[in-house]
Amino acid sequence: MAPPTRTDRLQGALFRAARGERLLSLDVSTGFRERSALALHRGVDFLQAGDTIGALRSFAFALAHADDSADPETMHRLARRWLAFVLSQYATTDEVIGIVEQFVPGVDYAVVVDSLVWRAAFHQDAPSFVGVCASATRRKAGAVLRLCTQLEPLMRGNPVALWAAVEDKGGAAAVRFAERLLDEVSSEPLDVRQNQRATLQLTVRVLDDAAGGGASLQKKVDVLRRRTQGLLDGIAAFDDSIRGRVEAAAPDGEAYVGSVRLAPADPLPWPFARPQATPPDPFQPIALRPVEQTRDGVTTFAWSLGE
């Protein structure tokens, strides 16, 4: 890891500890408009230190005050991505729900909570699912409540009932739901996708049934069917390395970090300092040593490479 520069140290002194807390207490009336940017830096710092709840509070605070920033659109988008990323990593406890209800603005509530409902359903995490849907009831978020009703069979491990209810609404509705399901399941780790193999296999059948409904719909069906088959092929290989996820499980060439989709040239949302890789010296002598190993009664001979 590269050592911090003087600028890094000065910026850290601004947003960390008591000084950062005092700056957060300022508002627009004092002439300070960048509480959101400050809270984002603090959130990343908390996340690096392993303080997940502190990170959640900071990212939610940043989202709540993004409109005060000199660049509200960028700040709003980045804060919501960071918040969604952290929320997707953990079970949705009462404390997490309390942070979301307290800080997340009403216009963003449905978008943020929507991803939590999908994640709980894919993980068959009943306590998180019930807690998030109860929060949606308190906030009278009709769209989230409809999604809760729709995904309850998936949370109970019954994809057949899920797709039966979706298909009752017609072929176009089934295609729209399949598109959303693929977007969400693609952001899950490969072991979770492995558990959703039956759901994806049913998705292929539903897309086949929806084919032939017009040129534009057929084009979308073809794209979604290829995506679904690509996910199934990736599950079959079950290569959970970064390279494997990009090449096998993500046929569109994108990798996934938590709930955030990263294109190959996208530097966001991971501003942590990157290690400076030192290339190996091609002229460095290599020591070659014979190695004898015995495992389960079978002896094998190999070579050990070292400098």
C-alpha cells in the first residue's frame, strides 16, 4: 500500500475525530455547504476501520444532505451507491432499519429499501425480509409493499409460486420482472446464485413462453435469455474468483462489488488507496527443489519454485 501523501494527511485531519464532528454540526446558514462530502469521507474511513454502523450513519447522513452541496446530483448519486453497497453486505437488523428510516429522504426510501427486499428474498433471510417490509408499512411505501408480496414465495424457497403469480399478469409483465430479477441476482455472490439455480431455470422457461409477442418484446426476450443462460453457465463452472465472475457469470463484461455494478473503466465507488504492484524481475534466479507429499496413502512427487 502506498504511504499517505501530505494532502491525504491534511484531508484526514479535517474529517476524522472531533474536528469532523464539529464540521458536521455546521449547516448552510453558516456558509458551509459540504457536510455531505465530509460525511462520505467519514463513512469510507469508518468502513475501512470495520465500523459498519458508523459507516451506515455517515452515508445516510450524506444522502440526506446531498442537496446542500455545490454539486448535488453527483453527491446524491454517490451517497446512494455507497449506502446501498454497505446495506447489501449485512443482515437488515432493527438498528439498520432505524438508520434508514431516520436519515434516508422519502424520495430515496423506496430505491434503497427495494434492494434490501430483493437481497433478503435471495438469501431466504426471513427476519430481514419481515423487518424491511414492516418498515415499508410504517412509511406507507406502496411500491415496496407490492414487492414484498411478490417476493414472499421466493423468500420461502418457492420459485414456482413466484413465477406462477408473475405469469398471471401477462407476458410483458413477466419479461419486465425477469429483467429486474436478473439485474438483482447478478449482484449476488456466486454461492447465492447457485442456490437460485431453480429460479433461473424457471426464468428461461418463462422467457420462452413470452416469445413471439412482437419485434421489440422478442428482442428483449432474446437478450434476457442469453443473460440467464450466461448466469446458469457461470453457476455450473462455480468459479468465484474475480476473473471467473467477469468471464463466466457476467456475460456483459461487468464485475459486481456488493450491490454495485462496476464496468471495467469505472473507478467508483471504491476510492481506497490502491497498492503499488512491483513487477517481478525476469532475471531473478529461481530455486527449484523436489518435493515429496503423501496424502491419503498416495505419494506424489512435485517441484517447489522459489527465489
